[in-house]
Amino acid sequence: MNSRERVRKAIHFGSPDRVPIRNQVMDAALHEHGRKLPDLYRTHPGDFGDPAPAEIPGPRPEDILPDGSYRRVETDSWGVEWEFLKFGIMGHPLKRPLDRIENLAAYWPPAPPAMAGAAFAAEKEAVRKLKETSYCLRGWLTIFETLHSVRNFEAVLMDVMDDAPAIHALADLILDYRLKEAEYHLALGADGIMLADDWGTQRSLLIGKDAWRSFFKPRYAKLIRMIKAAGADVFFHSCGHILPLLPDLAELGVDVFWPQMSAHDHGQLAEAARRHHLCLELHMDRQQLMTFGTPAQIDAAVAAARKTFGRADGGILWHAEIDNGFPFENIQALLAAFQKYA
């Protein structure tokens, strides 16, 4: 079977020939390791296409300060001004358009992606070619994270708990944009679409289950219904400990959950995924193992994950997300282990 068939069988418990692999590389890691990373990916190919760009990214000269440090400030399409202090690493908001919620009346979301024209046609053709051999996963659709980028984090949580009309209006505005974004990816022919919101600390949820279920779950439901109606798979990423929400994600129709491994007891996570018929996308711990561990420890961790989470009919994907700070020999060990224990 080809890569696209393999991924679909793993997601839907159709007994793939091996565990599929998704390779993903961050700009900061490409800048750190250079051409070695794209070359390594070509000797350890994944099932979602080649993640490495043709050109190795790097900082703009104007973003390098006289002392050699890096600083870039830019405003995104939501009107948030961000400060970036390390190339290729997510920044922090400096200015938000809705810290004063009164500004909502005059606030406009970004223009939705165009579903016509030369650029759309070219991208659709690229998706068609990718799907000849590989699974096409697109998107990074957020609701909560967009809320707390345009408005102060604590204010968002307080607004939700107060059931403030303005926070409902803002959430619906964001949801409307995400629906249009999903429509765009579906029109291109995506096999799956990734939703992403971080809902946990290392030990517990950021928000009470009742508040999550009353405020956020109906909005996810609307988005997921649209994706599923088009025949695409739903992926959901969330950092932190969110085990209490797994039954809700399954009920919503999520097909693949990508957890933060270091925030969960692996036995509990595996049992919950089996009970709720969720496929898991597994990457090894990045906070300690990939940064400070040894190749032998990485091999052992992948072997243990295969034993804990693996099943004959599928239900797991390997995910090699490569960040800066990973020693190159650890990256080699991870990709080799994913193939070894596939």
C-alpha cells in the first residue's frame, strides 16, 4: 500500500502494513542544522510528504541587533503585534486589538482565503500531486488560542466564566473565519484538517470541564461537522494534560488526537484512546528526552511507546517534530527508531 492508504488505514483501524510516520521540522531547527536535515528526511521518508523547504530559512539582516541578538516585531492578520526574540520560535503579543473589549464593535477579522484564481489553482494541483502517494494534512485551526492572542489571556478566561455576551460574539467571529478556512482546505482536496488549541497545564486542565463544554464544545462541533460532512479526517492537537476531555473529543468526531506525551500517564492515555476509538499521533518528549537524552534512551522510549500504544489494527501514527536544540544524533536516532518499531 502507498503512504496515503497506510495513513487512512491507521486512522480508521484498518490494519496498515506498518505505523505511518509524519515528519515535521521547525524553521529554527532548519536554521540550526542546515542541509543535513532535508538530507536526513530523504533517507527516512514519511507518509505525509517531504516537510523540508527548498531553501534553508534564516533571519533577515535587519532583525539582527548590534549586539548580535535577534528581535523582530510584526503585526499579524488579526491585528496582533508580536515580538520574536529567537528566529523560528513563536513570539509573544506586544499589543492586542481587543484588550479593550469595547473595540470589538469596529473589529474585523482577516479576509478569508480566496477559492479562485491562479494561486488557488496552483495549490490545488500541488495537493492533487501529493495525494498520488502521500496523505494530505492541512490547517492549524484555532479558536481559544486566537481568542487569547487578540485579547488578554486572563480576561478571556474571566469573560468565559462570566458568560459575557462580547466573548460569545468574538468567539463566533473567530469560528466563522475558521469555517471559511476549513472550506478552503476542503476545496483544495485535503485528506485531513488539523484543529489545535492548548487546553492543559502539565497536570490539569486550564478551564473547568463544564465551562469548556458549554462555551467551546458547541463551536468545535460546528467546525468538525463541516469537515466530516466533506469526508475528511479531523486531527486535534492540544498540549498539556487534557485526558478528561478525550471522551468529548471522541464524541465530537475527532479521528486523531496528538497529545503532549510528557503531560500524561501513558497507560491511562492508551486505555482512554482504545475505549474511545481514537487514533493517537505520538511524538517523543521534547522537553527532556529529545534535548538532553541519548540516542539509546530515544530508541528505548520509542520501543516502549510501541508496546504501550500499538495494536494490530492500527490506531497510532509516529510524529517526528524536530525543534531547535535537538542534537543531530538524537534526530537520527528518532527517525531510525520510528522505522525500526514501525
